[in-house]
Amino acid sequence: MRVSDVMTRDPIYVEVPGSRDEVIKLMMKYKYSGYPVVDRNTKKLVGIITRKDLLNNPGEDQIALLMTSNPITTSPRESLKSAAKKMFKHNIHRLPVVDSKGSLVGIITDRDVIRYLVEKKIDVPVIEFMKSPCYPVYWETPANVLMEIVRVSKIYAFPVLDDNGDLVGIVTDRDLFSKAEIHDIIIGEKSIESDEDSWTWEGIRNVIPFYYITQQLTLPKKPIKEFMVKDVRTVFFKTPVWEAAEKMIQYDIDQMPVVDHHEKLIGMLTIHDLLETVIKY
């Protein structure tokens, strides 16, 4: 299977020269966290820009200075396994697809790649590739305390356990962010509070993960059980990886708690783990 078999053709992109505002508007509209960058005149790929680029450089406005130049790319004829290796090695979620002249012709994401597992019906049990760290948290943990755990651990999804040690939910950085109170966050030259028509708080929630701007947010000291996702999607540890991949694609999720015969938590399976499965099979 080749990249051309699963890539998105005519992807959404941004152009240089251009400004941060243009990228934020695209993120609000399409909900993607990263976009290829092309030269306005030649339409050749010159970079890639992500949510992290915007938030790690709050004082910069020009896309050319915000983007990652010379990004890792793939070609339509490259094998899917080769593309998976690049994503796995560099821990990235997307690759711009370019032709022999360097022009952007598509984009491929990690979710596109794991469709291979579904098509080929790779039946290796998920426990063999369950390698991502898993840190369960107690459901009475205050949201502000969990925010500090995220900040220190750099882990962004946590299974939630009740008083009996049973899995009752999952909470992510986005769930925390949805409960945060804003304190005049500045995006480039704009203040959310002073320009509500341009940058609404609800819109910004879809763009900015809270862990980049913790100094401007206040989280309630309420237990995480009040806003965790209760209808958590789990996977049995002997389930074939293709079924796990199918569920991640269906529900648009990047991780699932792994459980045993008694529905007890034994780990976490992520889309990054499944990339390794594609490489090996």
C-alpha cells in the first residue's frame, strides 16, 4: 500500500506571506491542529505550522517566522510503512505529501496510516503493542491538581478510577481546558476579552491546549469526576489491533484504556502504538 492510496488530496493549507490571525481562523473553522505552508506565488511547500508553533511564539505574527521550515515530507509513491516509520520516529501526527517538483499534493495523518491495520485485518492482540505510559487518577482528584500533574508529566490523557479501583471514565487536557476560567489571554495583537467578536472564548478552546498558557487560566478545585468523559471507549487486551484501530477511527480518538476480563484497567493503547504495528506488519 502506498501513501497515494490513503492521503487527503488538495489539503487545506496556508500561504506565505501571511499572519498568525489567518492560521487561527483556519483552526477555528476546520479544527485541525496543523497545516502545510506553501509559497503564495509558486505553491511549493515551504513549511508546516501547528498549534504549538503559535503558542510557543506568542510575540511573533508572521507565518514565515512561526512555521517549521523544511518539514519532514513524503511522496505519493512512498510506501505506507515508510511514512509510518517517519511519524513514529519523529513523534508527529501528519506528513505533507509533495511531488517531484516540491509542490504540495496532499497530506497524510496517523489516522490515515492505521487504516492499513483495518484493511489487512492484522490480528495481533493489542497487549503486544501497548507501550505508551498509563497513569490512572482518582476521581476525587481536584482539577487544578490534575493540571499540575499534566504540566509535570507531559501526559495528556488519564484513565479515572473510583473508590473501588474500577475504571469509570477518562479525562484529557481538553476536558480540563473546558472548565478553565480565562484571564485576558493575548493572541498576537488581540485580547480575547477585549475583542469577543473576533476571538470567542469557546472558539479559542478548540485551538489552544491549556498546558501552554497555565499562567492565564484558573481551574476549579472540583473533583474531575464532575467533567470526565464517562462513556469511555475501552479495548480488551486480547482484541486484534485492527479492531482497536477501527474504533479509534470511528470515534476520532487517539487513545483507549486497555482492560482485562474483569474490566480492570491494565494500560493505555495510543495511536502512536498502532503506528509501530503498521511498521512491523
